[in-house]
Amino acid sequence: MTTFIAIVGAKGGVGKTTTAINLASALTQFSRNTIVVDCHLQKPNVGLYLGYTHTPKNITNALKGKHKVSEAIYLHPSGIHVVPADMAIDAIKHKFDKDHIAQTLTDLVYKSEIILVDTPSDFTDMQTIVHACDAVIYLTTPDLVSMTDTLKAMELLKPQQKKTLGVVVAKNKGKSYETELIDIESLLNMPIIGNIPYDDEISRAQNQKYPVVYANTDAASTIAYKKLAANLIGEPYEHGKEENESFWSYLFMRLGLRNPK
């Protein structure tokens, strides 16, 4: 079985792509089979971050029927699997029906345990992509504008009745003017499952076309992303040690497919 998880951020620049890539890297290091799919079709960044700027086989061309999406899976040197989008201007202009996107992505079923889907921040496009997913992780920064947009996204996506796994707070500088985590949880009425600090090592790794989780194992952001992965797995994280509990046993419980013991 394969579970599609949408990484949703209702405001540009909150770190959706960075989180999709680095969560995938963390899960891969925990021996979980994970693929990142760039479904931000009008502004694709996954390939740009990882060095896949010219890929004839990609999610966009798969949607156009030129090949199967499973033929567009690339193994990055860091060990993560990626399905990039076409970055050409003509491709960016093209729009796709939500049912067509969902049907196209079914080709990835059984190709991986979990598919992390990078989504657009535009509300209409966001709803189209989330339609093809099973669950959602919301991403926000600790400021009122981002949290307000997140609330709007949650309300707009509510009719789809997707399982919500929680909120990830990104680019947290730990400053007094930023909203406290407990207040973010209260405002969004949703548990925070990850707290990612603002970290220059992320930009340094992106410049090298690598996830920071792979490029710098001791970076503060790396530890935070591994804690996020461990949280999804459902056990405590100790820096430097790998977890062994089955990802699926916990994910099935979170998706309501099995009762916790």
C-alpha cells in the first residue's frame, strides 16, 4: 500500500519544498521508502533545489500522456527518489484537471511506501493537488500572516475530508516577536508535529543541490527534520541513532486504519 501525503503551505516561501525534500531524506535514512513528487506545476522547485533542471521525463509530461509517471522517478545522489516537474515556460502555463492528476499519480502506487507531494500555495491549485492525496501536513512560519493563510487553507480543504497529520512550524528564529508554539497550536487547533529552526545550513545545502539532512548531519535543521520523521514513525528520536519501528504501524494508526494498542 502507498500513502500520498500533501505538504501544504498557504503562503509562498514558508518552506514547503525544503520540508518535502528533507523529510523524505530523513525517512530514507530511517530505511523508509519515500518519493518526493513536485506537484507545484506552475512554480516547480524540487528539481531546481536538487539539480534536475532538464528532465525529459517528469510529472508534467506524464500528465500530458507522454510516458508513465513511474518512468520519471530519479534517484538523487543523496539517496532520495524524486519526480520533478517540467520547468519550461510552455509547461508552466498548462493546467490539469484534478481527476486526471489523481489518476496519473496512481501509477506510483506500490512504487513506494510513502509519497510526499509538494503542493502549490495558490488555493485553487492546492485543492486540485490535495484531491489526489490521502493525508495532509500543514506548514506555517511563526507569524500571523502565515498562520491566517493556513487557517484559510484548512477551511478550504475541509470538504475533502483528508486525514490531517499535524502542523510543521518552519523558519523559526526563536525570537521574542515570533508566535509561541503553544499559541500556534491554539490558533490552528492542531498539534505541532515538527519545529524547524531557521538555519543557514539549509541554503548552503541547497546551493550544493543536496538536502541539508544529507549534507550536514549535525545541523540544527537536520536534527529537527529527523525529529519530525521520528514523530511520524511514532517513537522518540535520539540524535545519532536510527529508529526501527515500522513506519506503517504508526501511519496506519494516524490515518485511522488501525486502533492504537
